[in-house]
Amino acid sequence: MCRVPLAILYNSPFNLVLSDSIDVKVTATNIYGDGLSSPVGSGANIVLVPDAPINFVNLPSVTNANVIGMQWAAGGSNGGEPILDYRIYFD
């Protein structure tokens, strides 16, 4: 695995912004020179915050006069770090 600091991608010559898509190739090098490049990766998106939860539903089997049952699934991307918490807002 390789991690590229985002600061490198935000600056010249790349000047990327969040949600830009990037394609990557990797080349191995040893004392004799460079090998062939890998195929282009599937394209990554620069993200730092997780995607919104999906499939949010009320659970009628749990909901009653005192409790609201809710269920959801994590979004497609966690922004590169584990999700720590979900906050529920209501009015």
C-alpha cells in the first residue's frame, strides 16, 4: 500500500480539489531501471469526509409512542478512515 499526502495533490502541478477523480499507474524501479507501468487504476476520488448514509428507513416493528426505530447503511466511502459516530438531527 502507498499513501500519497493530499497536500501534494492540492498544489501545482496537480491543483486538485475534493471529489476530483484521479487515475494512477505504478512503475517498479530497481538498479537496472524501470519496469513496465501497471494498467491505470480504477480511478479514485479525493475525499476526506464520509458519504451520507443510505437506505434510511423507519422500523415500524420498533416504533411506538415512546421510541422511533431507525435503520441505515453506511455510504459508499468512509473518507479513508473508519466512521466514528452517527448524529441524528430532528425537530
